[in-house]
Amino acid sequence: MKHQKIPQIDSIQELANFWDTHDLTDFENELEEVQESVFEPIVPLALTPEEAAAVTAAAKSRGISPLMLIREWVTEGIKASAKSAN
């Protein structure tokens, strides 16, 4: 049997499909311990159903995900806040 390597892909769905059909122990020689977190911190956001629906509709009208729209709004707010502080 040919030795496979862990795929280098960014798609979460493709990685999920890969790991659904493969066993991590088959790739032990490729694993390495990391000292720092490889995940970005997550900030929980509580929205009412109406707010979530409004965000989803606004994002859909722009052709982006609700998460990307919220990130854009937060980034703009941070920049505006920094300008007003100066």
C-alpha cells in the first residue's frame, strides 16, 4: 500500500472528509508538537434572532458570509474608535 501524506488544504470540509476516511495513527511520522496555539481566539457574540436575521440578510445582499460582514463592521469600528481617540 502506498504511503499517503496529510493533505495541505485550507478547506475545512475537505479536511473533514479526509479525516472521516483516514486514521490519525497512520500519519504519526508526520505529526509534530506545537508550543503555541494555532487557533485564533474566538469572541462570542450574542444576537437576538431578529439581529441575526438582519445580519444574514445584509451579508447575503453583499455576497459574503455573515461572519465576514460582522468582522468588517468590527474592524471599521476599531478604526473609527482609534481615530476619535487621537
